[in-house]
Amino acid sequence: MHDGSPVSSTASSPHPCSPSSSPQALSPVTSPLQCSSPSPSPSPQHSSTPNSPVPRKKRRKLYSRTTLRRKLQEAEQDESDVECDHFQDFQQKATLSSVYKDNNNSSDIECRDFLETDIGHYSSNSSDKSSECSTASIKSSCHESSDDTDTVSNSSQLDSSIDTSMQEALSSDTEDELYAGSNILVDEAIFRTLRVYVKERWTKTSLDSNVKLIRSLLPEGNLFPKTGKHMLSKLNELSSFQVETEHYYCLSCRESKQAEKGECLSCKVEAQSGIFYQFCLESQLKFMFEHRNLASAIDEQRNRTASVPEGHITDIQDGVEYKKIRDVLSGRYDIVLVMNSDGVNLSSSSKQELWGILSIISDIHPRKRYSFMLVSGVFVDKVKPNMNVFLKPFVDSLNSIWSKGGVTWTHPHYARVYTSKVACPVFCVDAPAKAMILNMKTFSHRFGCNICEQKAVRVSVDPETCSREVESSKKKKTKTTTKKKTTLRRFVFQDEEAKLRTHLRMTLQGELAELRKKPRKGVLGKTVLEELPLVDLGVCLSAEYMHTVLLDATRYILDIIFNVRGPWYIGKHIPEIDDFMKSIRVPYFVKRLPRGIKDLKFLKASELRALLIYFSLPAFHKFLPAKYLQHLMLLVAAIYLLLKEDISSNDLDLAEAMLRCFVRDIGKLYHNKFYTYNIHNLLHLPLLVRRWGPLWSTSAFDFENYNGFITSHVHGTKHLGKELLNNIKIIQSLTVLENSLQGMPRATSSKIRFGSVVDIQLSPVERNFLSSRNITEFVIYDRVKTEFDIFTSREYDRARKRANSFVEFDVRKYGEILHFVETLGEVFCLIAVFKIRHNNIFFLEDSLYQLRHLLPVTYSNDLTVIPVSSIITKVIKAGNYLCLRPNHYEVNL
């Protein structure tokens, strides 16, 4: 068996999560390409014997000879219609095959293979034969299309428990109209209703009431579900691939238990047991390959990465460590996972926390990456989990997949069987979770850094600072320590870089720590992650800039500037800065509107990202002293470079030098007491980008969004773990249902749609300019919606707090859309061009490096007209500055 390549098998493979592995335990299932139409059952009047007595009540149903002749003719006509439907289905499949060939650049042999398979299927149906003819046609077509006769698998390799139920669920109501004459299908109506249910966070009672209301408003005889329970049962059929397993742990010692009741083998106490859940990773991957077209997504991304220039970093695939993994996982469809685990409070009035094990597939396009979310574990309790216990089932599942050679799945288009190896060599977690999964001391320890072995030193500080540090570390707790500290541990900058951690050293340190019952260089003991294939403990952590840079370092620096007294203090200018922030009108790709500095401690990570990259320098440059403004520029420029879509080796070297200068000058400009763990961690960002790609490629934003999404639907107070499992299944099933509807007619259009017609008198300059471009008769609109974006003109006044009229329309050319002009079926933009004031661009005095993503502009007297399709992207205007985006992958943050 070759990894990532077609394989053959003659034995039936059991369900990946089934406790029994015997093939006899599974009923055989027929492949969709092999199944033939069932033979028609005999009619009632022909099934009875001629001499059997006819009961009195049955004699009324006997037909005359004329009636029987007419009904036989109708039956013959129905059979011809069925054959015609079979032929139409074949034609549709042939058309889809040609479209798939064009879209995915597949070979002629593969498409011919697919067509010949369906020809055999159709011929077997029309000749009323069994599935043997279909199987023979498949084997013969595959023999013609490839020299390798083992590339096609028998139908016995398909998983019966998943595929059968999934096929029935996806095909049960797919072709049914909601009611007679409706252009909406039943599945589409269910999907739309459940999408609102998820978006608006309805309870089950609210869903049931709304379903009954919708059904009552539809015409009689509609096929809409009767109750909310019936609607959710549809999703239960679609989530059959989500197989969960219960695991128990002792509430006394937090170690694993074999059963819910009984004595704990670790602490020898009959304490109560906690429970957490594991989802089968293999069945999820198999389902995504076979039903969600994961293989095509991988092929698409591989074609894109093949054109990346040497030395450039455009995604995680360009990282040094990722390439090392790819030297081992060389198969076409081998998978590299990125794992995340973090705690989320279920409510503000409870100590219950959700800890999940989430994974994404890094081998697909960044915009599709988080739609293929894998959920491997769910833990709900009032205390944090023992990570060696919580991660153990996840590690065992990956080891099981590795020992079997990978996940075996059947290609949905060619009926070929592939085996994909799976590895999880990188973890995207915040600072507390890093210490937990590596079994290390927390970041406040003297060897608390997970990347290097730098030792924290004691720094003398005033008692008030220590008291504030204790209170902030306890978050919402107001109780402070009675003992007044005068020193704090800090990672003071060193000219000589500390030794980086390695897998061998961390493994030996863990063994020594367990032997001596004492931490060794911050390592408490062994971690279960050592058992994972292709995992290097020294390089397995990603940058995770959401917490490290935004929530910690950025907020910490801004808190010093605005709340700590010193020569840098500009807290007295907060009202003026807040007025400037509130005057900024952001486009739609910035989800949250800007808030003022007075809400600094309440700002979300996305708001801090926009504040750091876009708004900080335009808002602070009038008030912050020059040397402190220069110091802040170092951080802004470095983070922008590490967030770019295409990072060159020169960009990476610049960012490394800037961050080193930024961290070094913390002690010179402020004080050594501000050298916290997260300030120290800024030094490692360029190294982590070299290892695992740009900061956005291993960001925790979407992991956090997913955790918040499933926890927001928890409405009960008991059995929270079960409720969370149901929420996860609903979300996964909605994705399946949406995917099944993609090939059906939808109410979407790729054409340009217009807003309101504007009755406005153009200025003579504008009219003369349009006349010079042969645009004399036209209609003016204030809003245009394309397939992927929304643009507005200056006159659009509905969105008063947002502006989608500032655009880049040519390379380094910017302007504001004045009007949308439609003439002769074409849509143009009349744009007022900006003039860049190059003398006012922010730059670093030591290196003369210019921050080209913040451009000071003024209106010029120039106008231009371009098609709407020629707009490159939207930009943000903050005061007199245009703010350019570092990448187009981070949207709605």
C-alpha cells in the first residue's frame, strides 16, 4: 500500500471507531456506482393464485377487461418514463464529469473512467441485470484507463454504517419540492431555517414554535417538517460520521479512570468521576474526503503553492518545519493538522469551562481552511483538565491512523481508494495552554519561556506596581495579597541570545523531573505529545499572535502609555484621541467599529489589531513624544511585515531587527519592570514565522470564534457536555447540508446588483469629464454589490458609521468613489483621485524605513473613470491617512 496513492483491497474494513474489528460484524454495502435499480414488485392482482377464493370485500376491486388493458398500458408508459429518467441522470452525470474535468484539470483518462463507469451502471439498469454487470463494467473501464489494475476498490471497502445512512439522508428529500409548484426544495428550506436558528441562537422551544408557524403559513400538503424535533432529526442523520466516546477521570487526582464507578488506580480512592468526550478523528477525515470534496481543495492549494518564489513565505506550507514534515508525508493527499485547545467560560455566573481539541487542515486554501474544522475532544468542568489525560485519546487516535498507514477513503468522482497519512506537528495555543500541553511551569516561572531557556531575573519595583500586577493577574478578583512584594520576575533583554529548546533536551529534562520530583528548566515531566508521530517538542509551537501580540503585548504597551505616569504619559489627551477614533468610518471587512482608549481594557483582539496596525500612529503622533512614537513605530512596522501575504527574506530580517530594537529599548525608555513574558516573546516571532509561516496562517482567531459560537448556544444548566456535543453535531451537519445543496439551483447571482437610483445634478467638471470619455447618457447609483464585495459612493448615507467608497484602483493609486454610472449595460466608477504627501509618511529615523501602509493623502483635482471590476481592494481612511491591509485572508475580525 502506497501512501497518498490508489490502493486496492478485497477485505471489508470495519468502522474506524467500532469496538469490533471483525468483518462479519458489518453488513455488506453496495457502492453507489454498482447498485442497480430494484426489480419491480409484482402487482397485487397477479400475485394471487387463480383458484384462491376471493373474499367478499375484495370483489369490488376486481377490474373489467377494458380497465385492466388500460392500466397495463399505463404501467408500460411508466416503465418507459423510468428508463428515460435513468438516461437523463446519465446525461447529467456526464455533464458534471466534464465540468469537473475543466475545473480541476483532471486527465482525460480519469474522466473517461468516470463516464465508462456510469455507462456500465446505466446499461445494467436498462437490461434489468444485477450489480454484477455494473461491477464488471467498472473493472473493465478502470483496466482501460490505467495500467494499475489495483486502483479500484471493491464496494466492500466502503463503510456501511456511515455511507448507507449518509446516502439515505442526502437523497431522501433532495428532489422534493416544498409544496406543489414551489421553486424551493425541502432540504433548502430546512437549511435556511436552521441557519437562522444557529445565527439567532434560538432555544429548542423557539425552534419548535417557529417551525410550526412556518408550516401553518405554507399551502396544504407541504413537506416542511412538522416540529422542531423532526427538523433536528434530519441533522442527526447527516451527523452519523460524528461518533463520540466517553472517557472518565478521577475528580480527586485528575488521572484517567477505566470506568465511571469504582476505585481510582492512581490515588486508590473511590472518588466521583468526571467525564469528557472524544470524537472519532478517522471517520471525520474519511467523511470530508468522500462527501465534502476535500481532495479537490488539497489539489487546488498544491497548484497555488507551486508558484511561490524561492525564499518567500506566503503560507504555512512555506515554513521550514512544515517542509521537513512534507519530506516524510510525500503522498498526494497526506494531511498536516494544526491543533488548538483553549478554555472558554460558559457563562459569567458560573465557573464551568469548555475545553475543546480543535484541528484544521493546513493543506487547503486559507479561506476554506476553517470550514473543515475537526473536533476531537470536549471537556466541561469547573477546573482545568489534566492535559496528559485529556489529550491521550487524541494522541491514540493519531497513532492508530499512523500504524494503519493512514485514513483509507474512496474518491467521490473516480471510485478509487486512497490512503492519506495524518500528522499533527504544530499547536496553536495561548501561554497557559502551552505550559499545560508541554507539562511545564507557567510563564511566571523563572524558566517559563517555551521557546528558549532564558532565565527570568528579579527586578526591584515599587509596592504599588506589585499590588496592581497581583490584581491584574487575578482578573476580576479584588482580593489582594497582604504581603507587599518589592521584586517581580522579568525576562530582561540580553544581548546574547538564550539557548533554544530542543526535543532531546526537553525529553531528558522531563525524565529527570519525574525522577527527582522537581522541575528541570521549567519542565515538570513527560508530556503525552511525545508519543505523536513527527512531533518535535522544541519546534511544535506556533506564534499564535492573537494572544501574544494583541491581547498581551499591545494592550500592555498602551496601558503604560495612557495609565502609568512618566515622560511617555499622554492620558490627559484621551478625550481628543477618542474623538478621532469615533470619527473613523471603517469598511465592512472590519467587523467592529473603533472604540476609544477609555475602553482599552474591554477591547477585543480584533479591535486591538486594527488599533495597532491602522489607527495608533495617526491618532497618537500629535501627542506622543518623538522617541516614544519612534519606539511604537518599530512594533507597528514589524507586525505589519509579519502579517503580509507574501513575506520576503528581506522583510523577515527587517522585522527581526525591529522587534529586537523594540524589546531592547523597553528598558531604556521605560523600565526593566516592564519586561514581561509576552514582551520577551516578541523576540521569537520571526523565528516562528520562519518555522510555520505568516502570523495569520497559525492564528487563533477562528478557533476562538468556533469556541464562542458553540458555547453561545448553551441554554441549559445541566448536562452541559451533552448539550455541547449536540451543538457541535448541528454545526457540522449544517455544513454537510449546505454542501449537498451546492449543485442545486440557488437564489444567488454573480451579476452586479445596484442600490438606489440617485437623482443628483453632476457638477460641470464631472459632466465634462464623462463627456470626454464618451459617456453622455447614463444612470447614477449610490451602491453596487458584486459577487464578492460591496462598494458605496460618497452620496450613500444609509451606513453613516461605515465607508466603502475608498479604494485602490491601480497599483499604488487611490481615490474615493463619487458615483456609479451605468451606460449601455456597463457599470463605471467616477473616482476622485488622492494625492500622496510623501514628505509626511511615517519613517524610522535610524534606518529611514518608511511605513508604506499608512499613506498621508489629500484630494487632488484629478478624476478618473474605471469599470467596477477594475477595483483592486478597499482601504481605510483614518483622518488624513489611508490604511492598507496586510493581507486579504483576515476578514470580519
